Amino acid sequence: MKRKNLLALALIGALTVSMFACTKKDAVETTSNEEISKTTLSKITSLGFSIDGARKVEGGYLVEGDILLTDDNLSNTSKGANLSIAETEQYRTTNLVTGLPRVITISVTNLPQVYSDAVDQMITRYNALGLQLTFQRATTGTVGNIDVFGFNEGPSGGYITLGSAGFPTSSGQPFNQVKMNTNVNAYGTNPNLLYLTSVLQHEVGHCIGFRHTDYMNRAYSCGGKRANEGTAGVGAVQIPGTPSKADAESFMLACSNGGNRTFNANDLIALNYLY
């Protein structure tokens, strides 16, 4: 739910820019990670994440397209179940949000109104599930447990980042930031409310501990060659009760379909199991 492949649809030739934003799938940009030390790359791999396209960014390291790993993530080892490699089950990280029942506050900082409206829609979607983890907007003028803010980054190498987030801390706190791209090439000049809501829903899923549903083969939603996001013993724990067959509409698929994607039946099983 983080990148769009600008080159793939350019080859089609007849589509308009607005159609690109609605139909293109996200993909991972395979760039050099030479700026990351071998020690850090080894830590990323040991946590079960792919280093393909990994890059150093403010606050940590961006992996798998939209996941921000902090130094805290890299310095902690698994205290729970080991990795289960299968077909397309929902996966969670080792760390989850603790202290349930709990209300997570969300603030929006310096973003156009449509992003704020999308945050409200996202909150409504989660709260309608009746989980022990609920969300609400932070008091005006304060920063919430999760702050949604913007960055402006254009295409690079045929790809563009839509948004990014990290995972819960080892102390059971949700990741505290969701970054959304305000560049016109990300969502167009008139961003679609439901599309923004779906991207935010996905990124907040990372903040509370979800990995990508097609963890074992991101080509399932992104296209291209088969790519496993990591095979180590930590960092991707199968959620019991979720299926081992293809799950085409999960909100945590690695790549967006360019439209409105909310919780499907298996996502609900996963969310209710965790929270």
C-alpha cells in the first residue's frame, strides 16, 4: 500500500494520468542499499524482512516499500512464536499494542482537508469492528499517539511512495507516525477520499502490528517475479484462523489496487484474534 509503478502503465500508452492513479498497482523499487551497513542489513534480515530495495530514511530504514524499522526494532529479538511460512495467511509482528482495552489517539499535522477527512473515515472503519483497540482524533493542538503528516517526494526510477509506517515498540506502544505523500504524482490533483482512507487503514495496520498478507510472495499483489519478504525465525507470526489460500482483497496486501480496499472476512478474523 505504498508505491505505484509509473513505468508499467506508461507502456500501455492510451491511459490518462488520472486513470493511472486509479488502476496502477504498487510495487517495490529495487534500489541500491549500499548506504546501509552490512551489520544493519544483517539485523533487518534476522527480523524476517527483505533487504531488497531497503534504504536509509529519517528515523530508521524503509523496507518492503512502506515499513519503517527503527533502531528499537533492530535491537530487539523475538520473545514469541517463530515464523510460519505458508501460502497467504495474515501475519503479525512479534510486538503488539498492549494495555487493552485501549484508545489510540490520532492527530493530523499540516495536511490538506481531504487527508484529515480520510483519517476520520479510517477511524470509523476500525471502530465499527468492536475491537478492544479503538481510535479517536486527538484534541485540537495536541499530537496523538499516532501523528499523520505529509512529505512531498516525486517519482524515482519509475516508482513513487504513497505512505509509510512502522511497527509497535517493544514496550507495547503503537508506532507513532504515518507519513503520507502529498506529491501530485501520488494521488493526483484531487485525491480520492476512499483511496486515501484505504492507504491510511493499511498503514495504521502496520502501526498496530500487521505485516503484509502476501508476506511469502509479494508478487501476488504487486506483480513481477516471486519475492519472499524474509525467511528468518522472527518478525512474521501467522495469525491462527486465517486461510492458506489466496486472499485477494485483504487490506494488508503488499500492493494497492488503486481503489477502495477495506477489511475482508479474513482480516476481521485476524483483527479479532489480536485485539
